[in-house]
Amino acid sequence: MGRRTQLMRQPPKYCHGYIDCRGKPRWYLRRAGHKQVPLPGLPWSPDFMAAYEAAMAGQKIELGKSRIKPGSVSDLITIYYQTAAFIQLSDATRQTYRGILERFRADYGDHPVARLEEQHITALLDKKAATPAAANNLRRMLRAILKLAKKRKMIRVNPMTEVEPIRYKVKGFKDWPDAEIKLFTDCYAIGTRERLAFELLLCAAPRRSDAVRLGPGHIVGGRLVYRQKKTGAEIDIPLLPQLEAAIAAMPSLAKQAVFLETQFGEAFTETGFYNWFTEKARKAGVPKGRSPHGLRKACCRRLAEAGCSAHEIMSVSGHETLKEVAFVTHRAANLLALEVQSRHPAAERCRVDRRLSAMRSRTPMWSWCQFKPQRLTFSARKRLSTLSAAKVDGRFRRRKNRTEPMSFRFSPQTAQLIRRLADAENASYVEIVGQAFALLDRVKKGEKL
């Protein structure tokens, strides 16, 4: 074959041509999912266009259909790609799932699905014990396709029902502590691209897939309004002063489609932005291992420390469950637990860690960060001293033939009294709660107050 050359500047769509070794032009219609069709003559000639129209009207063939054995693993994967459950996923998720399944297809595509048993799957997962995350991802995909195989009557029993995931400790992305945040802000002043990217990540908590798409068009009435790419969640949050100052310091943004552009005036790709930002963070002295996603976690942590409820944090970050919020805000709850235990030994004896579980889940009714100051006279102390067991929401369990308190929490009435007392005494909620714990210990022992 000779050297490929460009025969015409604008041939019909999907047409590719070259000059062969004998000097003859050859043209083909190439479309994904279709057979390659040779086209006679030159583009736009009558014979060429007649063959082109006929080829374009041809039916699409399924990828690999001629090579797939019915009832095989490849057949099942091909069917899964055509299901609504797969098609409705986001582009990034489909790409991830397809990569896992295609690697599995390459090794076991010709094997019949009906002969796939639990012992085979367990052996496959055990081979990936060194990489438990990859093993669990493979397990999740096998669970999805074998569930489909059961519905399509390709197997009689689903072998995945008893296969357990590999348990391991998830490290996740590391949160940026305040000291490292200060390192970055001291290195990059307001008016630089680096500082704009930093404030955008810290003040709005977008994922990198959203950070590269946000621009002046997403600011409506002083608020940042956009739809997340990963989950489709609608975000509508106010612009914080730091982010607003970083945007105002760069007048050129008014002419840009996005906030963050490369040195060539183009939008970042997700991977390109990650590499660029981590490189700038290293130059600022931030330790290795910090990423843009760590600033998203730092934003959620700061919201928790400021007293925002779980749903308020979710409205900013776009998380879909309280469990996800608890995972990124557990550090704020742990710091409060240490403070209470160090100041009030009685609170430690009463299992503060169990009482703080409500804060870790950020349940609005029991979260101490939800308390809002309200005025009350000093007589509130007297009311607190008359606390009775009826005002304690208790949980008890049997241990050694006697009833011992496992955990208990304040009722809404008592919680309201505590926050009013804290405002009246000009004391922290932690100190007042410590006093209340001591009183509750006396109530538990049967003492009269």
C-alpha cells in the first residue's frame, strides 16, 4: 500500500480515501458498528454518491456479532451493553464499566455462562486480593451481568448470591488541613489562575469534571447555578466573598466560556486539570498526596464545623446520601469528641462516642451544631437542675444480669434548654453539655436533684 494522501478537503461524512501502491484512489465508508464498504470512483461523482447512499441506508451490525457464541460470556456482555440500565449511565461510568467487562471478556469471553459457578468467581477474586478495590469492582460488574443472565434464562441459579466483597480500609482522597490551605494562598495571590482554581474548589466544592466546565454563564443573580456531570444533581449556591473576589480580580473572564483555561486559551480536560493543579500545589509546598478532590472534602468539613446540617452540606456538594456526607465530615465530629472528653471525664464514662454518632451522621434533630442562640434568664440553670429521667431518651441492654446504660441522648426539650442556657451563661455548648452529662449521671444513679 502506498502513502496515504488527502484526495479532497471535504469528502462526504464517514468517507476515507488513499492512493494505493499502483496509484489508484480507493475510498471506503467507515462507520462504527458497520461493515467497511468500498465506494467506486471519486467523491461526489454519480456512481460514488449512489453507492454512498446505499451504504448509509444499510442496517447497523452488532459489534462482534459474527464472532460471538450464543450463551457465552461475550454474548451476555453484548446484551448488557444494550440494556437500559447501562445506556442510562453517564458517559464516564459507562466507560469505566466497559473497561472492566472488556478485560474480563478478553480472558473468558468464549466460556459458556451456564458453567460459571461460585467457586470459579471466588478464585478470580482471590487472584486480585492484592488490589481489593479492583476485585470488588469486578464483583460488582459480574453481579450485574449475571443478574441479567438469570432474567434472560441463560442460567438457572445466580452464582453471585453468596460471593462477599473483599473488606478493606478505604483511604480515599486526603483532606487539606488549614495549614496547607494557607501554604497555597500565600504562594498564589488573588488574580492568578491558580488562586481562582483554588477558590473555586474550596468555596463551591465541585468535582474536577464540573470545575473544568464552570464559567461566567453559570453565575445567575450572584449565585452559582449548574448541573453536576456525574450525578445530574442541580446545584444552586451563593458566591462566597473569596470566590467572588478571585473572579473579580480577572476581568478577562468575561470573554471566556469557562473560568479555567490552559495557556493556549482552551478548556482543561479533567486529567489535564488534575495534573496541572497538583503540580502547582507541589510548587507551593503542599505535601504529596493532596489533590483537587481534597479541597472538595475540605469545603464539606468547614461547612460541618460552621454548624451546617447534613442537608445543607448536600445542597453544596451534591452528595446523594447522608452516609457520603458523614464520610467527609467525620473529622469535625472526632475533634468535638476529643474536646468534650478532655474537659469532662464524666462525659467519657457516659460513652460520648455513642452520643456523637448522631453528629457524625449529621442528623439535624440531635446534631449539636444545629443549636442557635436564644435569649433566656439565669433561671434556666434552675430548670436544668430539675432534670428528670423522663427527659432522657435512653437505650438499655442486659449485661451480667443487670441493666446498664448503653447510650442515651437528650430529648428535644432538654436540647432546647441546653442551648438557651449556653447563650445565657455566655459559655460554649460543649461546657453546658458536659454539665448536663454530669446531671444525667446523677439521675441514672437514682439521686434526687
